[in-house]
Amino acid sequence: MAYNLTDPQKDLLRWMVQENRAGRLPDEFHVHWTEEVGGIILEHQVQGNHPEIMAGALDALEATGLLIGTPSIQTQRSQSGRPGGKPKFTERQFEIGRRAVITARAAEAVDSDFDAPDESFMTQLTPLSDTSNLDTELYERCLPPLRTGSSNPKMWDTSVRTAVVILEERLRDVGGIADQERIGRGLVNDVFAANGTLADRFTKSEREGYRDLYAGIVGVFRNVYGHRIVDPTPEDAGAFIVFVNLLLKRLEDLREETDMTF
């Protein structure tokens, strides 16, 4: 199940969606915490009988992407100590309320009776949505241009071209190629050809596979982006950057395997 919620949490969301559709609860509202009844929604037009609103329930709905919440924090200061002695000051922070926004996914969850398929695999199919596993150099050099306008093909053109340069630099580094003038397929052959610097790391068929793989990337992408403006779609460019990330990871694996043999 995609929604890891208890029945009371589901009932609370059902009620919120129902009241929102009836026009009695806005998309954005404020919950005020009281000692007597728990949470009270200030903007709800009909105060009275409704599911219990507790902070933990809102936390669960927020964690599942059904609500967006922003807590209001209040700081309470107190003073203690013996008469005539040095006073001791303490501070305690606590939540006095929370701004909440009902997301579009909330209505979808209620309409499907919380029986949505598990789509967590989408994170793996769209790796750029989570950059935590991105090669450090790709992250530092390819992503900044995209932050200025991720829908702009010119920015993706810049990032893809940079990714190709990073790949060539890594080939030189891991392959131990000192000549900075070696580029393209010549560089790939220096590393993966029969007499290449990493040739002894593989069987003949594996070595040829690596040479064809990296030479293909250089031939199809490096030469194109190195000699003309392409302005790719964000989808194509994003897929390429993710693929380069995989190639860089394999080169780093080869570096570790090589280091372990000495």
C-alpha cells in the first residue's frame, strides 16, 4: 500500500476532503491546539462534530504527501533558583498551531479509498529527483545552470556538454592518462584497447564491451555537443546526465578494484 495510515488518520482526511468539497473548509487552513479538545480548525465554517485532530495524525498525513504543514512555534521562558542566589533561566518551545494545505493527492487518496498502487519505484526511474547519489562533480558542475531555469533547453545543453567533459577527465584520471590532449575515441582506446592502461582488469570480451560502451558515448554525444549547439529537451538531457553518472560510478569501481591489486 502506498498510504501507511491508520483508520482514524484516514477518517480525518476523508472528513477534510468532504468539507473542502462542500465549501466549508478552504484548501489552506489553520489548526489551533487546545488542551480541552485537541485541534480546532479556525477557518471551518461549521464547528462541532468532526474527527479528533491530533498533531500525530497531521504528521502522518504530511509524511504521506496528503497535507503540507507549517507549525507555529512559541517559546516559553521561565526563571528558577533559590532566593538570593543566581537565577537559572530556561526556555521551552512548543507548537501552538499549524498552517495546513490540502494537496491534490489527498482527494485522489480518498476517491481511491486509499487503495493506490505502490509507485515508490518512480524514484528509481527518475533519478534526478533525488541527487543524493549523483557524482559529486556532476552535482557541482551540471546542476547549477539548471537552477536558473530547468525548462530552458540552453541550460540543459550547457549541462550535458559539461557532463561529457567530466566523463573524459575521469577517463584520464582513472586510466592514468597523463596526456591532456588525448580526447574522444583515442582516449577511450588508451584506456580500454588491448594494450590500454586498464586492459589487464578484464577478460577480452569484457574489455571490448567497455571500449565499445565508452567509445559509443563519445562518438554519439561528445562529438555532437562539442561541435554544435543542440538544445536538448529536459527529458533527453536528464536521461543522459543520469547515464553519465552510471558510467562515472563504474570508473570509480574500476579505480577501487585497481587499487586493491597493489
